[in-house]
Amino acid sequence: GAGVSQTPSNKVTEKGKYVELRCDPISGHTALYWYRQSLGQGPEFLIYFQGTGAADDSGLPNDRFFAVRPEGSVSTLKIQRTERGDSAVYLCASSLIAGSYNEQFFGPGTRLTVL
Amino acid sequence: GDSVTQMEGPVTLSEEAFLTINCTYTATGYPSLFWYVQYPGEGLQLLLKATKADDKGSNKGFEATYRKETTSFHLEKGSVQVSDSAVYFCALSGGGNTPLVFGKGTRLSVIA
């Protein structure tokens, strides 16, 4: 079956612009996670959803970052007034339900470059 | 907070060599431990996991044992292949619904 998909695969934008990154989880997965991976680092947690609600958004770095999952499936990560330091690969993962025993399946990521 | 430290790479080995990638962790409570792998051009994939002390996770010839006394989860493989060339990430989840905490990753290159 289809895995987690993310679009676009690459996004180049200018400092100060607004961007949206999309994640399509595996069908039937109720938990969805966003991570950010900077060059040479491991993924860092941003936010996760159980269903439609953000269950934990403690990893969002500041209020320029926001994510939604209105129908409990597709999620969009939104970044306002982008800064050069936002350049990274943004990863999405989904699992059947939330919980450390449940495998997270990762998408290929969106590489964001802020010029 | 919870954290994971893994050996820095890159690691370069000849085919059929023995592999060890060290991973230690700091966590409150009883975390679950994971190794993820990222092959060139692909997304992260779960390689193996262990959910309690003394558990051994294994997959594709790789093994790691959850050692609570040394807070370690070292990845080992007896005989690496060129196809094992990838970046390996050690990770933990602190239990319940807590998200994954990753190490920085170790790049492995296996040469024929």
C-alpha cells in the first residue's frame, strides 16, 4: 500500500515569505507527527496529532510555526515570515495510534531552503 | 530532558567486517529504544526496536540489546554488506505518547 507522502519534495523561498508543507499519512493512521532535520543532525520533534487535535506542540520553535489536520488525515505545516534558520528537511510520520510501542512510518521529507 | 548520544561518523568498513555503532541514552522512566536507518534517497525506516531492559531487537542481521545498567543500545552486525551503506539513527521514546528523540546519526559506508 501507499506510504506517507509529502509535498512538495523541495521548496525554495525568500526570507519573509509564507510556506505550507503537506503530509498525507498512511490511510487509517490516526497519529501524525512532524519533525525537522537540520544538516548533520537527527530529526527533532515539532508537533503531533492524534486525530484532528494537536496532542503535543511543545516542539514548535516559535509562533511562526503552525500545523493543522482538520479532517484527521492530511496535515499542513505552515511557516510564516520564514527565516534562513528555518532551512531544513521537514519530515512527517504516521502511526496507527500514538504511543511508543507503535511504529512510526516516515515520509521522504520536504527540503525547505530559505534564501 | 531525554537525550540520545551516538558515535560520530563517518564509519567506513570493508565488506564482511564487523560493525558496532555505539548509542547511549538519558531518560527518566523506562523508554523504548529504536534504531532507524536512512538509505540514500529514501525516508527513515525502522530497523529494530526494544521496549524493555534486556530485550534484543534484531532485523536484517543487525542486533541491539537494551542495557539498562549501562543505558546503552549499541547496534551490531557480524558481516556488513555494501547495501548496508546508510545513515543510522538511534532513538528513544519515553513511554506513553511521547515523541521520538533522535541521536545525530552515524553515516556508514561499506566498500567492496
